[in-house]
Amino acid sequence: MKQKLLVGIACLIIGFVAGWLGNGWRMSTDSTTEKLSAVQANADHFADVSRKVNEAATEHVRNTDELNKQIAELKKELAHAKKNHPVPADCRPDADRLRVLKDAVTAANTAAGQ
């Protein structure tokens, strides 16, 4: 009888320990899955933000190239106006020269982000 009681108690202890370990492994797996989901969400957010930054940088470079072309064209026009139509000291600039200057100021303000 004592031997059966000891075997029964040993089986209960072994069953309890096995259940405890199995439940611990299951909980560990659930925790790992939650951590993996959080890491994946952070990675997705980082990818989205990186894509937006890349698009903004590409647009900025494109705008800079366009503005550089406009500025070069305006410099040519201004040099042409200065060469062909010099302004006397007591006179106001002509309409072409004012237009070119206004366009240059607008392009500079656009490049400066104003």
C-alpha cells in the first residue's frame, strides 16, 4: 500500500512538473510571437517613413535642377539685356529687365523655400 501511495504521489509530481514546463513553453512561444509582431510593425513603419523621406528628397533634387536651369536662363537674359540695352544712370530699367529681375527674385525665393 505504501508503495502504491509513493508511486501515485510520484506520478502526481511528475505530471505537475510536466504540465508546468509545457505551460511555460507555451507562454514563452506566445510572448515570442507578440514580440515578433511588434518588431514587424516597427519595421513596416520604418520602411514607410523611409520611402516618404526618399520621395521628398527626390522631389527636392528635381526642383533644384529645374531652378538651376531657370536661374541659368535668367542670367543669360539679364546679360543679354545689359549688353544690348544699357541703362543710363538717370533712367529706370526697361520692362524686359524688370521682368527678368522679377523672375530671378521669384526663382531665388522658391529655391529658398519662401
